[in-house]
Amino acid sequence: MSSAVVGWIADIGFATRSKLAEIGHGARMLLRLLALSGPALGRFGLVRDQIFFLGNHSLAIIAVSGLFVGFVLGLQGYYTLQRYGSAEALGLLVALSLVRELGPVVTALLFAGRAGTALTAEIGLMKAGEQLSAMEMMAVDPMRRVLAPRFLGGIIAMPLLAAVFSAVGIVGGYLVGVVMIGIDAGAFWSQMQGGVDVWRDVGNGIVKSLVFGVTVTFVALYQGFEAQPTPEGVSRATTRTVVLGSLAVLGLDFLLTAWMFSL
């Protein structure tokens, strides 16, 4: 066997081993953060500040995006349902599309782009400034003091933002369908109330938003915690947060949807 082939096999083995080690390290970090989430509630002031930082500062982009998504759903849904004489079901179409799918998914993607990058940059800069190392020297666990409150704050903020997105989106669908096009308002709301199940539809959306909140927040914290302590390292970690967080949300959305419809 030639030396080139041996070197190629060695490179593949080294890359595989490194990736498996990275996955194992990430899994241990996730389990530790989940275990520290309960004790983090004991210092609720820290969690409250992170809910404000992650949730309130993301509220504007979530609300505006939800409104325009509702506008588009109202227009597209009306012209599609009109072909079959079912334009009165527009409210049901808009509500189901938002609470089941678009609300959690689009909110998670926006959350990764807005709050996730902020978390990664914050933790990465703390690492670059040796603040995390200073905490360890003072016998303060940075994962308990810094990461756990942010992790729990992201998990709490994500479902709230998804609910705001869906609610504003429904208002947007109402404005287009009822105010602009002229669908009967009573039919719009009654179809929605009669066709949306609280547990099966709204509940599935809440479960998705919780899973996405855990995923996006963990990816952001992990990338910041493992970033190289240089400006270039923090920049790359911020980019990886958006890419990996978005891909993880879309992949988990498919798996969760398949699982929920099989129940």
C-alpha cells in the first residue's frame, strides 16, 4: 500500500476521531446545562435579565416578520381557496399554518440570527478577554454562573416569541382577508375556532418551539464557549451559530412533524 493511501486513510481517521470527540464534548455540555437549569431558577434575577435581553430585544423583528408572513398567507390562501369555493376557510388555513409550522420555525430562524449571534459574540468576547478564566481562578463555575441562566432564558423566551409571531400573523391574515378582500369576519373566526385543536395543533407548536429554543440556545452558547479567543475566532463562531442553528431547526422540524403526525 502506497504512502499516499496510508496518509489519506490516516487523515480520514483523524478527522472522524476529532468529530466524534467534538460531538461527545457537546453532548456532555448539553447534559450539564440541562442539569444546571433547575438550580439557575434559584437566581431568577439572572434568568429574568436574559429573558429580557433575548426576548424583548428580538420582539420587534419577530412581530414585523409575523405581520408580513400573515399578509402573504392571507393573499396566497385566499387565491388558492377561492378556486374551490372555500374562501371562508381562510382563517383556518392561516391559523394552522402559523401555529403548527411557520410560527415555531420562522421564529427559531430569526432567533438564531438575532439572539443566537448575540449570545455567541458575548460569550466569545468574554473568553477572549479571559473573563471566564478569571472566574475559574476565583472558584466560580462559568457554566453555572454565565451559561446556565442564558440557556434557561433562551428556552423560556423562544415559545413566547413564537406565540407572538403566530398571533401577529393571524392579525395580518385578518387584515388582508377581511379588511382588504372582504371575507366575512364571522366565517373567518368561526372556521378558525372550530378547526384548530388546542392540544394537537397549538400543543404541537409549543413543543416545537421548546425544542428549537433548546437547540438554538445551546448551539449559540457552545460556539461561543468553544470559540478561539481572537477576533477572527469569535467571528467564525458567530457565523457557525447561524448556519448550524438554522440547519438544526429545519432538520428537527421534519423529524418532529413526522413524529407528531404519526401519533
